[in-house]
Amino acid sequence: MAKDAILDEFKKTAQTTDVVFDKKVKVGIIGTGWIAEAHMQQYLDMPDVEVVAGADVVPGKAKAFFEKFGLENVRCYESHTELLEAENDLDAVSICTYNSTHAECAIAALEHGVHVLLEKPMCVTTEEAIEIMKAEKKSGKILSIGFQPRLDPNMIKVRDIVQSGILGDIYYIQTGGGRRHGIPTPFGTSFIEKDTGVIGAMGDIGCYSLDMVLNAIGYPKPLTVSGYTSNFFGKDPHYFEIDGKPAEYADLFGVEDFAAGFVRLEGGIILDFRIAWAMHLDTSGDTIIMGKKGSLRIPSTECWNGSIGGPMTIYSEVAGSQIETKIPMVTDNSKGNFYKKIRAFVVAVATGGKAPVPTSQILYNQAIIDGIVKSAKIGKEIEIEIPEI
Ligand SMILES: NC(=O)c1ccc[n+]([C@@H]2O[C@H](COP(=O)([O-])OP(=O)(O)OC[C@H]3O[C@@H](n4cnc5c(N)ncnc54)[C@H](O)[C@@H]3O)[C@@H](O)[C@H]2O)c1
């Protein structure tokens, strides 16, 4: 199926929020931490979904999680393997574990013949992404990656503007952004430790910026990357002290809090990317998409929330005059992006549809992140090699 057709289907299914299926979709939740709560809240809002099982490697955590939602009868396990081996009537799982276990949990679920909604980032290396995709292909099951900003109407507008052709051929993109003071340690250190997070700001928020622009231009293949990573804030005990967090978090900090990459994409497009969890700066710049007929400015985004910073502007030239066209913000009174992401997946499962956010696209997102890590390590540009799957 062509990329455009997949995306059109995604938009349609995501909006199918009022259909209630006769047969309930039976779901398990693997990893019952912070983001699992958001999955659970959406599933509870769907009369045609039943959450029947859950697992967490911390003993008792899954049981306490479901009790908090008033659910006493959900079957609880202490690992994803225990859950998948014991449950033989599951339709789907939400995988909400920390980054380092995304690949093993997704592969195991696919091998057990279960559809998968996998939280972002897809995983932590290109090699893992390829193993996941092999398991997906063998299983014939749906595997969708949890990029909810795609469903925001203003994000859809970014893609629609680029796809309309008004900018002409795209040749240069700048994207990224980040937070001035925002290393995430909400309920512990799973985002910042090497063993659990593996990648830091890129896996947490950079992957969203990349998705915003790559999705808009049809996800061309990345060819080469020159990357840089640093951790000046995360390794500073004072940073955590002023947050009222233990200074020892600095000793545990094992990922990047800033990354930058200069990427060559198929079709002669340059992608200039940077992302920060912390910086001495309010923003590292707007997202800009430059084309031969016009350019689009997206005010410094918080695209990880599915939001843009204000009305976008198209710069172009008409009959020799330089003009600027403001694109009004779209307001959306429907349910939030997170609901739409989960609902799009449920609809795909219930109707035998396609993955709303397919791995064939997110593989390239992952390959750029992995390329930045690998290039930064050796201090020079590298080629991105992606084998056929
Ligand atoms: N889409 C979003 O908006 C969004 C927001 C926050 C986090 N996330 C993503 O969600 C993932 C989880 O983040 P979090 O903040 O919930 O982390 P967390 O540390 O709060 O929760 C992860 C849970 O997974 C459990 N776990 C790990 N491996 C397991 C396994 N093999 N089997 C069962 N349980 C296992 C851990 O014990 C922990 O309780 C991350 O990859 C993160 O990037 C997405």
C-alpha cells in the first residue's frame, strides 16, 4: 500500500471514535508505570475493549496499578513472558515498558500471535528495529508505534501543506527544539539510566520532531548522518538539587540530554536536527521546511505534546512580490490525541486494518537516532545502512 494511502486510512480510522464493535477487543498491558496509566484511561473509555491482563517486573506493581483503577479481576504477571505464555485469548497488548525492553517485549508478543501497540521510541538501535520488523512480518500481526502527535489537527496540517505541493520540492529542513529545564524524572530514573532509557532526549522527545517533518515529506530514507551528543546538565548534581531531586541522579545519568545531527536524506534533502532536555536557551529554533517554491515556518514546537507554538507561516513569491501567508490554528474539540492513537490501533485490530503508525516509516526515525549515537561515538559522519527485511 502506498504511504499516502496508509496515512489516509490512519486519519479515517483515528476519527472513527463513535463506532462500537460487537466483539470486545481483549487487551493486555505490559509495563504498568507512568505512561501505562494513559493507555488504561483510554481503554476504560472504550466499551468495546476489555483489559484482561497486565504485567510488570516489579512484584505487586501490576496488581496495585489495576486496583487504582478499581479493577480487581485483571490477571497480573511479573514479566511479559509469563503473561504471553499464560494468556491464550489475547487480541492485543500495549507495551509500556522503558526503552531498553521495547524490542524483546514486542518480538515476544508478535511471536505469540498478538497485535502490538508499542510505545515510542520504537526501540533503541536500528538492529533492534530490524529484528522487530522481521517478527512483525513473520507474524502477520499489526504493530503500531505510539506517536500520538500525528493525530493532532495542526500536525496533520503540516503534512497536508507539504503534500499539497505549494512549497515545491523540499531541499532543507531544520527541526528539533526541546526544553530549557526538563530532564524527565517523574517517578524515578528509568528515562535517564543507561540500562533502562539507553537513549535520552532523542528517544523521549526528539523522535517526535523527526516524525513531524519526516511524515510531512513522506519518510525518505536517511543516507548519512554526522551526529553529536552531550550530557552536561544530566551529569551535574546541582541540576537535580534545584528540582528537589536527589543529587545522586547525576551519578545514574547515562544517556544524552542534548543531541544534534546533520542528515542527508534520499532525494537530496538535508535535515538539520537538534533536541535538548536542558539548555541555557528558551528554544533552539523554529522548525523550518524550505522548498523551491515556498517555505514553511512552524513556531518552535512542543510536538511531543502534539502542539505547535502558534500559527504557521508560508513564505513565497507571487508575481514578483514576496508574500507571507498565515495558517490559522485548527481547534479540535474531539477527544485528545492520546485517545485517538489508542482508538486508531483498536479500530485496526477490530477491522483487520493496517498499523496506524507503521514500522516501515519509524524504522527511518530510529535509524537517524541510532546514526547520531554511532557517529557521535566515533566523531565523524557515517553511512546509514538498512538491510532489506
Ligand atoms: N507517548 C507518550 O506520550 C509517552 C509519554 C511518556 C513515556 N512514553 C514512553 O513509554 C515508555 C515507558 O515510560 P514510563 O514513563 O511509563 O516508564 P516507567 O519506568 O514509569 O514504566 C515502565 C514500566 O515497565 C516495567 N517493565 C520493564 N520491563 C518490563 C518487562 N519486560 N515486562 C513487564 N514490565 C516491564 C517497569 O518495571 C516499569 O514499571 C518509554 O519508552 C517512554 O518513552 C511515551
